[in-house]
Amino acid sequence: MTATSAKGQGIEYADTASEAYRAALRVIESVEPRIAEATRKELDDQRHSLKLIASENYASPAVLLTMGTWFSDKYAEGTVGHRFYAACQNVDTVEALAAEHARELFGASYAYAQPHSGIDANLVAYWAILATRVETPGLAELGSKHINDLSEADWESLRAKLGNQKLMGMSLDTGGHLTHGFRPNISGKMFHQRQYGTNPETGFIDYDAVAAAVREFKPLILVAGYSAYPRRVNFAKMREIADEVGATFMVDMAHFAGLVAGKVFTGDEDPVPHAHVVTTTTHKSLRGPRGGLVLATEEYAPAVDKGCPMVLGGPLSHVMAAKAVALAEARQPEFRTYAQAVADNAQSLADGFVKRDASLVTGGTDNHLVLLDVTSFGLTGRQAESALLDSGIVTNRNAIPADPNGAWYTSGIRFGTPALTTRGFGADEFDRVAELVVEVLSNTQPAAGPNGPSKAKYTLADGTADRVRAAAAELLEANPLYPGLTL
Ligand SMILES: *Cc1c(COP(=O)(O)O)cnc(C)c1O
């Protein structure tokens, strides 16, 4: 079994992993040396920056190595035991194991390990809910036909019925994801959509307001889950709201699946017992390979199972294998320690900002992310993101509720703790991170553009970037990424 701990991963097999990567890079080098070089440089860059992007992490060498095999060469459309291709016996083993680990880890009755990404998982889920719920002559049956066998009349009936469906999710500017009905995304085109937001005073979800909006709109699907909301969600309450109008309750836990897996979110905060369908990525707080998963109740399972070829291309069997490895890791007791540290560290980061008078959306956090309102520094998110990057701090700009600077320049910076917690950062290190961020932003000034103040240009006071880079380097050296791994 692979060993992972909050303090770096795979220490026990660093020598073996080093050998494996050195050999792999030599093989790659013999064909395209520039790719080997970029691969080396990517590790070097990741080792030498403070990665605070809330959706990123560092997967273990076991997870990463699992992806580089001949499972990549196999076609396996269909499901375990029912493939459109021959000779899928080993893919069956892989997919069945990934699904079993997912069911056991999350306490789900059914798991689908094929989605190539979080967005794909959501598309599979939406299709499955429509195919299960929409009563049309034939829609449920359409799901059982091969897509090539649908007649023009089938498609006509499909378009007419699907066009009338309603979906409600959290708005993008209050922390929702673009696949939850945002207009420029396909989810906002294939559904009539309306969004719920947060309380303008507190920034928290106001369940009475959500209930009122749901009662009025009567969606077929109510979606909970977020990418930039720094608080926990009461999924039991959301389910009650969905039940009132007979909506299917779907939770997209892409960001916080690691906190669910690590039992930081339990009871009403665990989406799995409350939702009909749960989707996730596997590469964020869950610390697996880049990919997606769908969990579902028995009712929705048969339709989710048709994800490929209804919605997805051929499964990425090498990635499913890596999902199985990552999920096996997440079932170890060490993963709970890790998940708790992710939440504790976010708390420390938020406290570090608050005690230095920086303004946070909702005033703090109780999950893995912190959303800093940078208007108090007189900056846009774009300026703050760039100044931090100059200083070796990797973050992303993010809209805040009712953002005065819109979705491109924004007024917020989102910070997450999953990645640096994997490196071994603790509460003290995250307090120091808050100090460094505040130091950069306090020394950044918006610069003038051709027509007045610019939303993109800025100046950073002399010496700040070097000073902060040096301080960050100390933290990074004390908590190495892939300790012992040498290329
Ligand atoms: C990241 C994210 C996704 C998309 O995941 P991809 O793997 O990039 O497709 C979907 N939903 C939520 C809530 C996310 O945070």
C-alpha cells in the first residue's frame, strides 16, 4: 500500500520513484528532448513557488506513475462487463476497483469512474437526470439506444422536451461554477436557468431565500456546490428545499471532495447521503489524477452508467487506474489527518488576513479556501494576482459577490490550502503566508493607463518581490515537494 502523509508523500519510496522518473525522462528525451526538459522544469517551478490555487494539489508518485502505462492504448467504450470493444478484461478490473473504492470511501451505493473531468461528470449527471426524470415518449428508452440508432423523430422529441427543463444553481459571482447554469456554458443553454446567490450583507447562503427562489422557479434540478464559496453548506437543508418542489438534488463537490473523503464534512455537511447525484473532480482536494467521478442513488445509476458513449468518449483507462490508486490512498487513516489539516490551515490563513486588517468575503472560512477582497488595497484582482506572481506566490483572481470589476479583472483573490498542506505546511506557515501576501499587496499601487487608472497595470515597490521570494523560499525548502525525489 502506498504511504502518504500530510508531511510530504511517498518518502518511503523516494529512491524508487527517483529511479522511475529518471528512466522515464531518458526514454522521452530520446524522442523529444524539449518535452523532457519542460517536464523537469515544471517540477522545478512547482517546487519553488507557493501554490495557493484552491483547485490544485500534488498527487503522489504512485498516482502519477500509474497514468503512464499501456492502459492508455486500450479502447473500452461501455461499462464493466459490457464493452463495445473486445479484450477489456483488465480495464474491467481497473474500472471495477476504482468504482469500489469510490463507493466505500464515500458510502455511495453506485459510482461511475469514467468522466474525463469535472465538467464531463456534470454533463453525464445532467443527462442521467433528464433521462430518468423527463417523461416523454421514449426519453428513458433513448438512453438505452446507441446514439447512432436515434431517429430524427427521436432527436426532435428530445429537443422539444429538454428545452423546457429548469435548473437552479449557485451564481458564479457568489462562488458557483460555470457548469451550474451560467449563461455562456452549455448548462445555461440546455436548461432554463435561474441562480441563487448569497446574503448581500453576510456573504453566507441564506436558506430561506434559496427556498423562496426554488418555490417560485420550481426547477427540475437543484444544484449545490461551489468553486469559490468559503463556507460549508447544509446539504440536508438543501435536500428538503429540493424535495418541496420535487427537484432532483445534485451536489457538485469538485472542490471539497477531499474534505468529504477525510470526514471533515460529516452529517448534514456530507452531500452523499442527501443528494440524488453527486459529481466531483478527482484532482483537487481529493489529490488524485486529473479526472471526474459521479456517485448516484440506485434510481439514477442505470442512466449514469450510459455516460459512455452517450456523453463521453472512450474511457481513459490509465486515468481510471490512477483514480483507483488515489482513492485507495484516500481510504487510509493518514488522509483524514491530511483533510483536517487542510481545514485547520485555511482557518489559520484566514485569521492571518483578518488580524492584518485584510477584508475577507464572509469574514473568514470553514472549508479549504479563503476569498480575499482586494479592493481594500485599492487593487483589482488582476493587479493583485500579477503582483503576487511576481513575488513567487501563485493564486488566481476571482470575482467577489456583486463584483464592481466584473468577471475578467475581478476584485478578489482566491486562496486554497490543499496543495501546500500536502507539502507539510501547518498553521504557523499559513500565518506567515498571510503576512507575505499582505506585504506584497500593501506595496502594490495601481498604475495609470492611457485613459486614467488602469485595472491591469500596477507598480510593486522596489525590493518587495525579492524580499518575499526569499521568505517564501525558506518556507518551501523546509517543506519540500516530493522529498528525496531527484531527477
Ligand atoms: C473545477 C470544477 C469543475 C470542473 O472540473 P474540470 O475537471 O476542470 O472539468 C466543475 N465543478 C466545480 C464546482 C469545480 O470547482
